[in-house]
Amino acid sequence: MTEMDTLKAELLACVAAATDLAALEAVRLDALGKKGRISVQLKTLGGLEPELRKQTGQALNLVKDEVAEAISMRQTELEADALSAQLAKERVDISLPVQPPLAGGIHPLSRTMEEIAAIFADMGFSIAEGPDIETDFYNFTALNIPPEHPARQEHDTFYLRPDETGVRPVLRTHTSPVQIRTMQQVKPPIRIIVPGRTYRSDHDATHSPMFHQCEGLVIGKDIHMGHLKGCLIDFCRAFFGVDDLPVRFRPSFFPFTEPSAEVDIGCRRVDGKLEIGTGDDWLEILGSGMVHPRVIENCGLDPDQVQGFAFGMGIERLAMLKYGIPDLRTFYDSDLRWLRHYGFMPIDVPALHTGLDEGV
Ligand code: PHE
């Protein structure tokens, strides 16, 4: 083997042995760079005899071309390898299931309020609202609960700091003050419900200092007890989804209604569990009555011209009964596990865009 062949074989072996582009570049510099082995040899040609210079020059140039060609092919190979390696490293498994987007739920209280509103909307009621911070007049006096009346004590009222005239505002203890506000502002006929927050200083498994009520008020000509009964029987049956649900009206007392009646629904208690709709037991679910003539008068209306009925129900209580929720306090804990268990899909809620009134 000639010296030239040995050089060629050595360089080609180095090219083949280069395992990455950096190593290949080192081989290229070692062979073809300014001080590379081939370049150095080419520089010595000048000192040779013309004939030998020609032969050696041709042979050297052949080696140079062959080595350059080998480097270029090896470079293409190594670039392809590098690309495959990068593709493998950055591979994304598009067959993995996506994380489902977190969908919010409807709180059982909101759901219950919307169900109540939907039923009354069907009966032609609209929604009215009033302030949570009330005056003594709207919360008590106008509702025929004068100062010193024993009913005031039963309400466990939260009073706020007195204003400049020494009068203490109250957190409304029921939604009934909106009866007064509505009768003062809207000419009969009136048919409203008032869902909203109410406050009493009370806290245990069935009482919370803040809770929700839904008031109802119907005022018009010749409204009588029959209307009250028909309306509330229909409501109870629609709300609990039992067509022949037994409904009982039990005489009661509220200062702002006369006569007054508490409404009970039929139920049964089996092994400590409550079943609504059958049985010989009763469960109280709301208060009601014919609006007291003095209340109608207090709003500037003539009780000989218009009459009406009113009712009030606790929304937490209705939600607990309908959805089997045992402890009222859990409504406000914001415990995600509880919310997922008792919450409702947003899609499931009846669209309720009818019957909405301006707040009064
Ligand atoms: N306001 C009464 C309560 O909070 C409920 C009620 C409303 C009773 C309207 C009769 C008429 O207990």
C-alpha cells in the first residue's frame, strides 16, 4: 500500500468513526483544514520534480475529493440521526385523554330558588326585591307588629348602630317588608314573590343567622281564602313533584295576616327516614294568611276595595326536604365535596327569564 493509500484509509476510517457532528468537524479540520494532513502534503508539492509533482498532485487531489465526499455524506447521515433523536425526545402522546374543563355547578339553594320562581312564574307571579337592611317601620310596624309587641322578641333581630335620630336599622328578619314596599309602589292587582336573604340571631343544625325566604303576595279585588288554598296546594304539588300530595291548612297566628294558616304536607317516617307524599304524618312547610286589613291600610290602600293573601317559606328548609340534606349549616361551608355531591349541572336549570320585575 502506498503512503497515499494509507493516508486515505486512515482519514476515511476517522470519518466513519465520527459519531456526532462535532467529532466530524474535528476530522474535517484534521484532514482538510489549513494545517490539515492533506493540506500540509499539498504544500510540499512545490519542492518536487515536475513529473512527480503532477502525479502526486493528482493522487492527493483524488484523496482530498474522496475524503471531502465521505465527510459530506457522513454529515448528511449524522444530521438525519440528530433530527430523529430530537423528534423522539420531543414526542407528544396525542392519544392521552385531555383534562376535562372544570365545570361549575349550581348550588342547591340557587337551584331551589329557581324551581320555586319557575312554578310561580307559571301562575303569573313576577319577582320583587327589597333591601337586606330595613327600617323598623317596614320590618315590624307597617306589618302590624307595633313596638313592645311580643312577636318582636321571637324574631331575634340583629340591630345596627343607631342613626343620627337615634333609630336603629335592622337586618330584615323576614321577606315580609317587601309586601309593604310593593303595595306602596305598585297599583293592584299585585302578584309577586320575593326570594331573598333574611337574618335572625340563631345558630344550630336547623337555624343559621343568615338564611333565605321566599315571600308571596297577591292583592286584588275579591281575593279570598280559596285563592290562597288553590295557589299553595298547586305550588306544593309542583315543587315536590307529587300530583296527589296531601296538603293541610292549620290555623295559626301572624300579626300581619288574618286569618292565618300554616301549611303542612303529608309524609311518613320510616326507620328515621322521611318520605314525602304518603303516610299519616304532617310536616310544616310554610306560613300564610289573608293580608290583615290594617296592613293594607298602612300602605295607603282601602281594605274594602282590595284584599289579598300572603305567604312565606324558608328556602333552606324546602331544599333540605326535597334533596335530603340533613344539616342546614353545610349550605354555607363551601365544601367542594359537598357541592359536587349536592350541586346541579348548569345545563339542568330551567331557563327563567320571564316574570322578572324591577326591584322595589
Ligand atoms: N314572615 C313570616 C315568617 O317569617 C312568614 C309569613 C309570610 C307568614 C307571609 C304569613 C304571611 O315566619
